[in-house]
Amino acid sequence: MNYWEGDLVSLRGIEIGDAPFFYNWNKETQTQQHLDQIWFPSSLRRQEEWVAKQTTASVEDDSYFFVILNKNGDRVGMVHTNDCDKKNGHFSYAVAILEAHRNKGYAKAAIQMVLAYYFNELRYHKALVGIYAFNKQSIGLHQTLGFQQEGRLREMIYAGNAYHDLLKFGLLKREFGLVPTAEA
């Protein structure tokens, strides 16, 4: 059994051959807008340099960049953990799925895999995620996973020629249902 292989998706680190994938994905400006911003156009060479750097980077503070693969082995998205605070037991992440692969359960399956690992193997207590108020699909996804809205930062994000609120959601380990019972 491989911890990083599920029924719907598998997760792996970035590999050298992923440069064209990220280069083409960077053309999906609507996806970029949902993540953080629309970036300047990139070159394949720049993506190759970024990918090469990622493939040799050491894991620092449990921050990691996962590539999401479907059962056919197609690259369908990514999950990036960040702001990992071991002392206080919380971490954040961002997830993105290519437009052609959305609404197939890939994001949910990948998030559940990451949550299980960070809660059960790395002993984190809380997962946090920031979602732009206009991203109704991501809000709904995280609510189905049990996340609770914990805050709203008003007009925090500028996208599409307008300011938008940033919503903060959190999930405790016990809410994910992974805390062993006393009988276990």
C-alpha cells in the first residue's frame, strides 16, 4: 500500500518532466485569479528552471508542493502546503485543479489525503485555508469537508478590476474524525 495513492487520485512531488504542464497551466488566467493573481506570461525556460529548483529543494517546515494525478496518471492539479507552524500545530494549503478536470472529486480526494497525513503523521492540530469570497465552488467544497468559516478580511484581494473579501476557514483534527478513541 502506498500512502500517496488513493481510489481517485495520487499525489507526488514535482518532477523534471512537469515543466510543460506548469507552462501550459500558467495560460489559465482564471485559475491564477482564484489562486492569487494573474501572473506575467512565463517562458518554458523559466518553468524548467522553477521545476528544477523544486525537484531538488529540501522540505522546510513541512511546506511541500504536490502534483495531483488521476487514475490514468494525468496531471490534474496541485496542492501546496505552507505556513506550517509546528509549535502551535497549524498549517495552510492551496489547491487548484485544471479547468478540464474540475467537478470530478479530485480536489476533495487530494485535500483529504493531505489532511490525513498532516493530522495523523505530522501531528498537526488545525488546517487553515483562505478562499476569495467570489470562489463559491471552493467555499462549498471546504464546507463539505467540515471546514468552518472563522473570519472575513474585507476587500483584501484585488482581482478582476475589483476588491474582494478573503474568507478564512479552519478545520480541527477532531473535526476531520481522525482522533483515535480511548478504546482504540
